[in-house]
Amino acid sequence: MVRPRSVALEPSQVRVDWSDGHKSIIENRRLREACPCALCQGEPMPLGGRFTMPLVSAIAKDVRPLGYSMVGLYAISFRWSDGHDTGIYPYEYLLGLCQCETCTSKKKVSP
Ligand SMILES: [Zn+2]
Ligand SMILES: [Zn+2]
């Protein structure tokens, strides 16, 4: 399984160096908006399979992570400048958000 070798919090983006040599770049705001926690994404309704509205709607343009911590051996959680810190980003989820050249050109090809 791929693991992050290092995580760098830069002014506008987060860089993750993975154990397989992949270097991920994800814009801060994109990463914040993609926060997978229930507050941000809404919780699934117990019946009907519909989702509630996210409780956090307006995300500051200049939001950035102030820190991060490793969660077990499968995820990273970020502490954001807007005070939010409940999101847990599994490695595979982070890879799906990756905006490096390799990943963006792959995404252009596939529909
Ligand atoms: Zn969240
Ligand atoms: Zn990538």
C-alpha cells in the first residue's frame, strides 16, 4: 500500500510525496472543500438514501491548513485556518484529488 513519505503545507497548496514516487499537489481550497467529514458533506439520511445539506457552505478563499496529523496507517487529518479539524482524508481519497500533471492529464483523457 502507498504511504505518504512527506507532507508539505505550502501557501496555496499541499504537497504529498508518496512511497511509490508519486508527488501529489492539491490546492488548499480544493482540499478543504472536499473535506469528507459529515459536517461538510452532510450525513446520509437513514431512509431514502438522500443527503442532507452540508452545514458548512462558505469556505474562505484563502483557507489553508495550519497543521496535519497522521490517522492510523490509512489517512491524514488537517487542521484548517477556519478552525475546522474533523475531516479525515484516507490516502486513496487524497490521490483522487491530486492535481499533479500526471493525474490531470489522465483525467483529461478519460470522460
Ligand atoms: Zn469537514
Ligand atoms: Zn498525481
